[in-house]
Amino acid sequence: MDAKSFQQTVDKIAPKRPVLKNCLKAFLTGGIICGIGQLISFFYMYFFPFTERTSSNPTVSTIIFITMLLTGFGVYKKIGQFGGAGSAVPVTGFGNAMVSAAIEHKSEGFILGVGSNIFKLAGSVIVYGVFSAFIVALIKTILVQMGVINW
Amino acid sequence: MMKKLTTISCVLLLLSACSGKPQIQTYHAKDDKQEIETFKNAFKDSENLDEASGVFFDHQLVVSLQVKPFSKLRKEKITKSFEKEMKTLFPDHEVFVSSDLKITWELNKIIEKKPNEDELKKDLDEIQSLAKEET
């Protein structure tokens, strides 16, 4: 059996993925997470001197903190199983990736286990986040210098 | 039948809520009727706004706008155009226009409370320093 016919057999036997249903679940989960985020942002704006623009910083930290707690308690795993990408794409996925890696490597010790592995998954987010921010800032600086746009 | 009626009424309610004219609220420390009227006329027929609030105090005018959801992408442009309009309408005032929700909330608090001049000055300074905050 060559690779092609093997793949054909696999396609025939494997159960069909419910793409539409998964998309809907992801949409709902992501939407609910973002809705909660919006509520937290309103909370910071109403009770503290934050504006629409500045309230995003404490909101992001709060959401990451809540996700870290939920991951530790094992609740986020269930949300992830239901929502798939809907639970990973918002900033909550970042907190989850950090804490789950830390829990996984706890048995290897705090320095070589937790310390060196905590950013195993989230590290790529930081690296490419910083990199893309640098590129965008560079492009914007050039455009501003050329007089195409304003800051 | 019942379902159809509910759907139609929902659509009508949605449409009527979206196409309504902007809600305009003002507070003038010296209660200058003419200035309030000019302010109201400037926003009366605007189709991009949900809400406009303005507070006049000692040659100072602080305006907050709430842009309709469908016009949110052009929020900055709309705010700038109204800032320009306000500056031409009230050339002897120091105009400050913002489309931030927090500023709207704070201004509405002032309009409801109708504070005396000292408090008003303090509140308006606070609002402007809030809007300048970058962090």
C-alpha cells in the first residue's frame, strides 16, 4: 500500500469533522470571552479613572489572571475542549499556554522544570508579537517621515 | 402568526433605535440660551451620532460625542470634523472634543449634578487630564 492509497483509506474510514459546528462553537466561546472582557473594561472605566483607550491594559491583565486561575483549577481545559480556537485566539490562550506548561513541567523542579518551560508555548507569541510590532512601527515611522500619514 | 409579529416588531424596534436623532445634553455655567441653541443646532441633524453632550464654562467648551456603531470606523474623522465646526461656531471659546465613552459618562454626571463654578472647573480640568493620559 503506497502513501496515496493509504491516505484515501484513511479519508474513507475516518469520521467527518463537523467543521460548521466547530466554527459555531468557537465563535460562541470567543464571543463570550470577549464580552466578559468588554464588561471588565467598562468596570475599570466606571470605577477607576481609565478612558476607553487606557482601560485595555488593566483589562488584558485581569483576563490573563482569571485564565491562569481557571487553568490551575482545570476549568479552562473543558472550555478549550468545547470552544477550540475560540478559547485559544483571545488573550486568554496566552495565560493558558503559560500555566499549563508550568504545571506540566512542575515535576522536573522549579528552575529547570517550571522556569525554563513556562514560556515553551507562549514564547513564540512574545517573539513574533515583538517582531511584528517592530516591523509595523518601522513602516509607520517611514510613512510619517515621508509625510503620508500622521502619528 | 405570533412569531411573525414578534419578528416584525423586533425589526421595527431595531430600525427605530438606529435611525433616531442624536440625544443632545448641555450645561451652561452662565445659562446663555443663544449659545446652547447654536450648540444644539450643530448636532441636531447629524446622522453619525448617538449622543452629544457639551458643557460651557468660562470661555471653555468641553464636548463629548458617541458615534453610532456603524460609523465607529470613522470615529476619529467625525470627531475632528465636529471639533473644527465647534471652533468656527464658538471662536472665543477654548474647544475640547472627545469621543471617549469615559468622557461622555463624566460629562453626563456634571450635567446631572449641575455643580457650582469651583467644582465645575475642577471637574473639567480632571476630564481634560484624563483624555490626555497616554499610558
